[in-house]
Amino acid sequence: MSIYNQSKSLLNESIRMEIADSVHEQGPILTYELQGILVYCNECPPELLQALEGWFRDHGIVPHRMNEEFIQNPSCFDELKNQTRQSILGVVVLDGLSPFIPFELGFVKGSGLSVIAVNSAKAQVNIKAFYHLAEESGLETAVFEEQLTNPPFHTKNQLPEFERSGITRISLNKSDVGKLQSVLGPALENCCEKIGAKVVDKIGPELFGVSSSFIKEKLGEIFQRLMQIYLFSPIDCLTELQEIYQRFKEFSVQNNELLPEKLVSLIAAAALRSHTDQERPVQEGIASTVHFAGDICRDFLHSTAFQQNPDARTIVLKTAGCSELILAGLSEPVAHCREAINLFKEALRNAGPDTQDPVCQINLGIAYLKMAFQNEEALNCRLSIEAFTS
């Protein structure tokens, strides 16, 4: 049997088992445009850790874990400093309260990041993490509520400065773990102004060529609203995003600067994220919003100033490919799948042969599989398998 017939047979078998069909319905995996810090120790309940990581990703933030293994790395302090510069939010799990937890909590807070501290309702303090023998610690047992064996966690006693720190703390019952969106949502909403200021600090001076304080004065509210749209993905956001994009373009022209590729990709990703929640029904206007994301990416890609900047192009190419993949589910699937394939392949070429980008590879595989349902089944199925396994 030829490779083409084998591939076609595999596709038909996958369809029969509803494997390919489910992947065919899969939208693109969007690249996370923002980064965050997740601090925890081994006493953190696994289900809480998993839920928090999912919560980060649901809001378009990639979480960077910092736990016992991280702290044992000789270069951990340098990595911590670097990650706080790159991140826009820190979440600290207080369960266990190992010594590095208050240290990293203070460091992240002192770096200017928004911080949300969480703990299980029945969280305990791991005294053995502080002392080999709790009884010989010399600590007043009153601090641990007359109990040195697995004492309950109590911020007022064990972190007396915490109450005046300005850090949002949330105590989670077991039932809360399954509904973090509603439990942590208000805390994240309150952080949006500070997150917007952090994004200004990251993007502004380096790419706009002017001070972050000047940008905050002129565009602070615009950045804050962009963060709200990106993080919470409201459906009816097209008009606002168009206005935000236009304001940034006008600001760039006034300062004789090009619109930064990170900002282009962030605005486009905010548009795409508003229509990738699988629990939502398809809404009228989805095509217009996704077309907007693709259009601003293409405007950037056609700019001659960035023809020789592979890194900048790669960022926007992947976002543009995602917009085409979403459009393929609405109309003209062959044309949009073909364009998505070309964009993802160019992004991988730009990144170079030594760069691993599994998300882009998966999106390329999804694009080929969607194409297989429309045209040249065997060939596109084989190419899809190659993309998934590369």
C-alpha cells in the first residue's frame, strides 16, 4: 500500500473513531502574549496547582513555575529578577509557607508586579521546612495557635505585615477550585490598571523611543482597556479594538516611530481571544473581528521596514496564521487553510531550524487536517501527521 493510501486509510479510520473529526473542529492554539509567575511549594494541593495553571492560560498568560526545585538552582535569583521584568502578574500559593514563599512573595511585590495570594481554606504551615525539629525552634507556640505539628496557616499571626501589604489574598474552599474564573475574576479586574502600566514599561521605552511616563500620560487608559479586553475576552470588542489600534498608529506617526510588532500582535490576539472560547456560540460579527486581526497583521508584514527583521515577523506571522485558521471554520475553508499553512510555515522558517515551536507546529498540523476534509485527503493527512510529529 502506498504512503498516500496509508494516509487516506488512517484518516478514514480516525474519522470513524471521531479522532480526526474532533481535531478538525479544533480552533488554533493562540500564542500566549503575556507572562506570569506562579509561586508554590510541595504542600500546594495538586488540583489547586492544575486549576491555577489553567486559569493563567485561560487569560492568555503563560505561567512560570517557581517552587522548591526552582529555588535549588544556583542561578535562581538571576532568573527570578529576569522573570519579574518579563511578567505582568504574580500568583503566590501560601499553603505550606516554606521559607522561600515569603521571600519570593516580597520580591515579586517589591518589583512592582500585581500579586494575588491564595491559600486553601485548611492550609497548614510546614514547620519542618523552617526547622529540623519544630520543638527546638524557639518559636512561640501562640504564633502557631498552640500547635507546632502541622499548624493551620494564619496570616495575622504568621505574616503580620501581610494585612498592610496591599496584596489581594483569597482563601479557597475545595468547591472554589473548580470555579476559579468567578472567584479570582474580581481580583484580576482590580489589577488591570497596574498590569496596563507594566505593559507600558515593557513596550514603551524600548519600541516607541519615548519615556514610559510620557506614554502613561498620553495612553495609560488605552493600555488599561486593551489589557481588560485581552484578559477577559468580551465578545463585542471590535469597535473598541479598532479605536485602540488607530490611537496607537496616530501616536507612532506623531513620534516618527513604527508601531511595535509586540503591540500589533497583542491587539490582534485580543481580537482572536474574544472568539476562541469553545463554550460560546458563534456570534454575528465574528468574521469582522477576526478579519480585523488578520488585516493589522498583514499591514505590519507588508511594511518594508520589517522585511529584514525575522524575529519581529515571526511573532506576527503566527498570529496572522491563527486568524486564517479561525476564518477557515466560517467560509472558504480551502483558501483560508492554504493561507494559514503558508503563514505558519514562514513563521517556522523565520524562527530557524534550531528553534522549537510546538504550538506553531500543532497549528500547522490542524491547518493541514482541516484541508484534508476539503481537498486532497491523503496528501494533507500525511502532511498533518508530519507536522504533529515533527
